[in-house]
Amino acid sequence: MAETLVLRGGRIVDVNGTRPADVIVAGGIVTAVGADLEAPAGATALDATGCVVAPGLVDLHTHLREPGREEAETVETGARAAALGGYTAVVAMPNTEPAVDSAAVVAQVQDLGRRAAVEVAVAGAITVGRRGERLTPMAEMAALGVHLFTDDGAGVQDAGLMRRALEYASGLGVVLAQHCEDNALAAGGQMHEGAWASRLGIPGQPAEAEELMVARDIALCRLTGAPVHFLHLSTAGSVALVRAAKAAGLPVTAEAAPHHFTLTDESVASYDPVFKVNPPLRGATDVEAVRAGLADGTLDAIATDHAPHPPEAKELPFDQAPPGMLGLETALALALSELALPVEAVLALLSWRPARIAGLGATQGGPVAAGRPANLCVIDPEARWVVDPARMASRSRNTPYAGRELTGRVRHTVAAGVAVVVDGEARR
């Protein structure tokens, strides 16, 4: 049930700029924004003194694992982790078991999402079973509100099939999001191909495995006129390709994950599978290129690629362990701590830009203004804290940042008018 809330003493940061103001929320809507507002009778006060009040964060890339791998995560637990990280909406990836490749599975995940702490938008698969052979019934899924389609975890290898998918998507007004990985080049690679892979004796995956598919899909975007979103780009070459495509006026967007601007392939020297991810951690030059792409607008969004795995999976030998890392509870703090960007720029990458890409602009990421849906987060930009996997809301513990001190933490999260996080504690 929506609450009546008053957020006092904060500094609003949104697409319209920065200004000090109180915010009143009632019936799931922001009803007033201004200085020293009188709270309605019975309203719950949320202290925002010294904090930033912003539109809720939106994650374009969340693996909630349900249905099929509930031992790693569920929609409920993943949404709780998202709320603690300041997110009021997440896009659930379709690489579940079964894959989200039909209207029936879309409806199943949507039903689970209705009971979650934050909005759960569902991404549909491009191909049946994510096998890259036949297109899914995208029109049926789009009719249920699906806006993003991706075979995430697998790039669509057949260029002809990807062209047809883009043409189909363009007619439906939806967006295809590509996991860029050329299987022929990437096959067998367990980390980035470079000096560290040679030193450690671990088979590498070259940067070109990503970049070839980025280049191909930019060409297909030019051919079809259909928009393309590139998932978790990780190499300097990929960033350069997207920069050139945008300069040419093509409708491409791209995201980067926090681990690709905070960690390098040197982390793998421990042989700890917690540092195994796909695409892999890259070299220092790539990390700097990703940071530059986020700073200059080449990369539109920071997306977590939250990928939980149970301990028994991540404790396997490096070459047998599945790739993936937790991300929802640390993404904001990593961006504030590691990127040399003002808080306004960080929030653009985490809130209103991804909201637009996800097709959620009507409810998420908009200005903090009267009449808007009350999806908000309150951030203490100076709070310092240490990442403790045991205290995370996820069912899994595979964070590569255990023991790392970060700056910036969510104090409150308000989703659809409900205070789902208060003083850093989840209420749902």
C-alpha cells in the first residue's frame, strides 16, 4: 500500500538540475516539492539531511534467475537487493530455465514481479531457447509490455537472422540488446587474452571476439535503421566503434558494468572464480577507455549485470566455474567512488538514461516533481562502508568487492510510493 511520506532536508538531483527541497509523497505520487513544506497529518518523515534525493535508479541488466535457478536468486530476493542499492526498477534478463521466449513465461515473471519490492520489467529472448536458430514470437511478448529483447549470455551468431530480428523489432517499436561475443573467437576462453592469461596459463578470449560483433551490428543498424543496444561493453575497441556510430547519427546505445571500470584482468592472478565474468575483466587500457566512454556520453548507462551464483558453483576450479558477479548493492557506490564524475553525471548514467532505454520513462527516472510517480532514492554521498557479502540481500555471495571500502550509500528507497528501504534497512 502506498504511504504518505515527507522527505526532509535533502538536495534534489534530477534531469532538471540541483536544488534544495522537501518532497511529499501520497498515493504513490509526488504531491509537492519545495522548501519547508508542511507535512500532511500522519505522514512518515524520512530524514534526508545532507543527502541527495534523486529519481530511483534503473538497472538495464539484472539476472533474477527465476524461474529455474532459485537456489541462486529469486525475483523477491533480487528485487530486495535492488532496493537496497537505490534501484526502483530492474530489467530481468531472459536467460532463465525455461528461457523467457514466450508470452507464458513473460507473464510468469511479471506475476512474480508484482509482489516484489521494486518494478520488474521483463526482457524477452530474441531466439527460441536463446539458441540462435528461430525468432521468438516477439509481437506476443511486446503486447504484454516487453520493450527489450536479448539472448543475453549468448550473442546472435547468424547475421542474417539478426537482420530479420532487427527488422521485426523495428516494426514493433521495441529494442534489441546484443551480448557481443563471436563464438568462433571466444570458444574456450576463460579470461581476457593478454599477458596475464599467458602468465597464468588460462585460455584467453580476445577483445576482437566482442568487437567483431559490435562492428557487425552497427552495420546492421545502418542497414535496417533499427535501434541496437549493446550490453556490458568491455574493450577500448568497442567503445571507439560506438563513438563513431553515434557520430554518424546511428540509433545505437550502450552500457558498461561496474566491474569493467573498476577491475582488471590482473585480479584473476588469485585464480579465484569470483573474478570470472563474461565478457571477462580486461586490461588497464580497456578500463580507462570504458571510463572515458562513460564520461563523454559514448556509453549511455551503467548496468550491473547482477549475476548471482550459489557458493558450490563459484567454488569450482576456475575453468569450470560459471561467470558472473553480484552488482545491485554496490554499483552506485562503485560509480561514486571510482569515477571522476560529479554526482549529477553518475545519476544520469544510473537513472534517467537507462530508464529511457528500457522504455520506462513514464514511471522511472523522471524529474522529482509534483504529479510524477514516486520512485525515489535518497543517497548519502559521503557515507563510507565496507562490502560484506554476508550482509547482502542476495541469495548468493559472489561479489568481487568483499572487504573493499566504498563511499556513497543509499539511506532510503521509495518505490511506487512505498518506503521499501529506510535508514539502510529493507522493509520488504
